[in-house]
Amino acid sequence: MPSLYPSFESLQQAFPSPLARPRPSLKVKHATPYQARTDLYPAWSVVDDAKNKAQKLSAEATKEFEAASQKAQATAGKIELYSGKYYAACTFGGLLACGLTHTAVTPLDLVKTRRQVDSKLYKSNFQGWSLVYRSEGLRGIFTGWSPTFFGYSAQGAFKYGWYEYFKKKYADLAGPENAHKYKTALYLSASASAEFLADIALCPFEAVKVRMQGSIPSPYKGTLDGISKVTAKEGWGGLYKGLYPLWGRQIPYTMMKFASFETIVEMIYDRLPGSKADYSKGAQTGISFVGGYLAGILCAIVSHPADVMVSKLNAYRQPGEAFGAVTSRIYKDIGFRGLWNGLPVRIVMIGTLTGLQWMIYDYFKIFMGLPTTGGPAPPEKK
């Protein structure tokens, strides 16, 4: 390891002087009694040591990732862009991205939902978590995790898979020139079409989740128990009574999510030196996270009033009550200001969610040998 003090030769090279004469090197084979033992005073840095270990672990992880990726690609076979295999891979990537991230933030969603249903229930998020933990333990903080996992896994699979399909389909219908010229409209229409279908898969699970989280104590033991009890009392229509407000929340949310993400990522690459292909896989997924987080902030603001209405509708709507009547009744109770209850925590939640979703989704695409989302399109092979 290097000694604590620089040698004379090092100082002479760093600070040269025209008057300095070269100093003959003194080679001492054995240390004299008066010679400093520099080996006893090594320069040791915790930061450097940690950095070296981190680099070693990163290299090993990259090696394992590459090996697993090659094995997966060999098993799946070559995946052509916009083929059936491509859309299947995107569907599974969306399932992972949405199912895992939404389940991970269940504690945030729990407090947000309860504050939307009753704004006076908790003074802050931390107070909410503290009270729930004291009364129900850690399990109570994760109330609603199972319908969240199943519902958003299904929604993510439909959303990302259909988005890739509709984006290509609408681009082909518009033609190359118009597809590039009106690309933002293309992103908006493709994402709206995908979310319309995704919400049909999500709605039954969302109804169970909101009732589990919005009622104290939770009326259901789990997803299947909730579905069976709702259908027994209200029929299958009871699981879809929040579909219209869910569309009202999720379609604008997803349109903003995909269009703003694609635009932000493209802007980032335009302002960075070089092209997208010049950056490593890790750097590209990092850009995906940044673009996703910024897009998520916009998503939260656009969709929040509808999110509040979904929570209220699933908690307060009476069997057979018309959608317009219950919406009017809820708005009279909470007013315009009440539509924004819980917005700060939802900005944090949705920003983090969206950033992680795009990062996981693009990591999976890299894992399967596919290009990441956003930025310049990959050049066509001739």
C-alpha cells in the first residue's frame, strides 16, 4: 500500500524548478536505526476500500446478469421487433414492473386511501402508520397487498403489452412521416387504448383493495374472500361499479405517463453528448428512472381528483345508486378542495412508482436482448 508521505522524486516531478539539481537515488538495502519505517504508516482509506469492493461486486453482478440474459435469450430464441414474441416479452415485463412496485408501496397507498375516505382520520402519514402498527402490527400496514399485487400485475401486463402493439399499429396506419411529425399524439392514443383494456382487468381487484383499505377493520381476509363476498351481495356488477371513475383516473394518468416519459427521455438524450447507443445499459436504465420519476409527478397531478372519487365511490356508493347521483353527493360533501386530499403523498408514491416501473421494464427488455424505451428508434437492419 502507498506510504503516508510523498517521496522526494514525486515532489520534484510535481513542482519542478529550473535551479534544482537532480538528486542521486539512494538505495538502502537495510533500514538504519534512524530511518522511518514507512511500511508502518500506510495511507488507508475506508472510502477507497468500499469503492473497490463495490466495483468488484458490480462486476460480478454484471457478469451474472449477462450470463442469465444469454441463457434466457437462448431459451426464448431470437426475438424480432414487433413480433408475437416481442409483444409477449413486453407483456411480461409490464407485469413485473407494475405488480412488484405497487405491492411494495402498499403502506403508502393504505394511508392515502384512508385519508381520502376520511380526511380527519390521520393528521399525517407518519401518524397513520404509527396508529395502524400499534393496533394491527406490520400485517396491518400491508393491508390490501394481495389484490394490489394481482390487480396491478394484470393491469401492467395489459398496459405495456397493448401499448407497444398500438404504438406500432397506429404508426403503420399514419405512415413514417406523419408518425414522426405527430409522435406525441401517437403516444397519447396508443396509451389511452391500452389503458382502456387494462382497467377492465384491474377493476375487480381495485374494488376489493379500496374496500379492504378504506374500512376499519378490513371486511375481507384476502382477495378471493373479498371477491366472493362482493359478488354474493351485489353480483358481479359490484366489482365493476367503479369502472367509469377508474377510466377517468387511469386513462389520463397513463396518457401522461407514456407521452411525457417518451418526450422527457428523448429530450435527455438530445442534450447529452453522443447518441443513445453510446451509453451503457446501466446508464440507459438510469435515464429511464429519471424520465419515469418526472413523468410520474405529472401523472399524479392530472389523475388525483379521479383517484379521490374512486376511493369514495367504492366506499360509499349504495347498491343500485346511479353513477351521476353518487358523484354529485360526494362532491357536495368534500367540495373542490377535497378532491386534492392526499396529493403530496401521492406525488411521492406515483413518482417513485413510475420511475421504478420504467426502470424494471427496460431492465427486462435489456435482459431479453431488446432496446430500451424512448429516445431515437434503433436503426433498421438492411
